[in-house]
Amino acid sequence: MWRMKAYLFDLDGTLADSRPGLYHSFRAGLKALGLPPLDDEQLAPFLGTPLPEMFRALRPDISLAEIELGIKAFRAAYERTGLRQTKLYPGVTEMLAAIVRGRRSIWIVTSKPEPYAGIVARDLKLDRYLAGITGAGLDERDTKRELIARALAALNVSHHEAIMVGDRHYDIVGAKANNVMPVGVLWGYGSYQELFDAGCRAFARSVDDFRADFVEAEAGLKIATAK
């Protein structure tokens, strides 16, 4: 019977909720660019979005120098306080432990800069479960397609031996570009419709549902479709 070898997980919005720290840091970046402050509801669609893309959405004519300025301001605020405001979603530790017991590898694939992802993983004690982390460079220009490809190469697994688990369309598009099956999680920052429109057809409504349907299911990989 076909058996999964590797689980690729997005970080923010999938394993952990980083909203408070990200909102604070987003506002620091916007202030540095002279953009008006946005409330939490206005910032929510940008969760999981690479910063250059966010800044371009808010100011289409923004220059590379301004993007770098905004990233620098974001980074200063995030390093000062934002990093420490990330919390695990309930059930994540138990879910990761179940994967490890099944002798399958866990790899974080995130658009967050890799050094930050490493700090968050250590702070939240996720590192004990991980085979590794693939994150973006500090300029945040890496696409999910590129990051997933790097993770597969590092794990030395083929595309049909892994799934990509994430909450935003970037995760779905990146997985499909690598012929990896995506699983959309509905407890994170994206919506069912966003994930479906990106091509996702396998979903989990909660961490416990994911653990039951995609980790502990006895009959191979069970596809759970959201209603």
C-alpha cells in the first residue's frame, strides 16, 4: 500500500497563530513608507503574504528601495517583539508527535525568512519533531513553488511521497506546481473558497481532524473533502 513519507507544513496560520506580532510589525512597515495605518480586519488578508507583494498591493508604484525600507522597519519591530507573540494552535504538538511515531518526516516550508522560522520553531519547541526547515531569504522573494522544491530535494522524496499542508493559496499553488498533493487547513488565515479556487480538493477543518484523517487513518491517505 502506498505510504506517505513526508509532511510539508506551512508555519504561520497552519502550525501557529502569529497574528498579534505580525499586525504590530505590519504597521511599523506601513508607517515607515508613509502609508495610512490599517486595522486588524484590513490587515488580515495580508497574513501569509510576502512583504514585497503586500507593499505593492497597497502602493502599486512602490520602488525597490521603498520595499527594502518597509521590510527593514517590519523586521525591526518583529525582532523586537513580534517573534515572541506566536502561539501554537491547540493539538499541534500531539499531531506532530503522531507523525513522528509513524516514522514519517516533518518539514516546515514557509515564506517567512528562514532565520525567523528557526527561532519560532525553537521557541515553540517544534524543533524536536522536525527533519528541517525551508524558509525564504531575508528579501522574501522566494516563491512557495521554489521552497517546496527545495524541501523535496533536501528530504530526498518524490512528489507522490509528500503532501503540502497550508492555509493560503500560495501553499496550494506551490504544491501543485511540484505535483505534490495539497491539503488545505480551515483553521488558519485563508478561506475554503480561496483554497478551493487555487485547486485544493483535500481539506481539514481542525487540527484534530487533520490528525485523524491524514495521519492516523489506517487505510492509507484518506482524502477529506470539506462540505
